[in-house]
Amino acid sequence: MAKTRPFDAAEYLDTPEAIAAYLTEAFETNDPAFITDAIGTVARARGMTAVAKEAGLARENLYRALSSEGHPEFGTVIKVLASFGVHLHAQADKVREIA
């Protein structure tokens, strides 16, 4: 029988481009818990202590905020994303027009 181990996306998030692509897919789900967990996965990949230091946040608070049950403040999300070397941008929905 072949031995397997659980998939961990954090093992593959080693460039800003990979991180941006991973987070873009997460954002497209519109699921806040999934998005928060994805940001947490990237933080683990980058090293939670280093992310917390670069973002100016306490490591324990970052673990709590970025869990799938966490509810990080928007300012925290922006600081953490900046520490990853990525940023958010708005894109118009091609299906919807403003009346």
C-alpha cells in the first residue's frame, strides 16, 4: 500500500506570484472563513513569527485571527497581505452594470 500524507498548500506558496494566485482563488469563493483560512495558510508558509513582526502584530493574535474561525479586522488583513508582498485591487464585474 502506498503511503500518502495530507496535502498542505503552504508547501507550494514560495513566490509572491504563487501567493497572489492562491489568494485570488480564495477571494473568488466569497467565503469569509475560507479566505481567512487561506490567508492563514500563506502566513504559515511565510512563517507566522516573521509575518507578525513585519505586519506589526502579536503572533498569538495573528494565529487566532487567521484561523478558519477567526474574524480579522480589515486593517489586519491589509497589513498581513502587505507582508506577503501582495495587495488587493478592485475589478469591475463584467456581468453587472450600474444603473
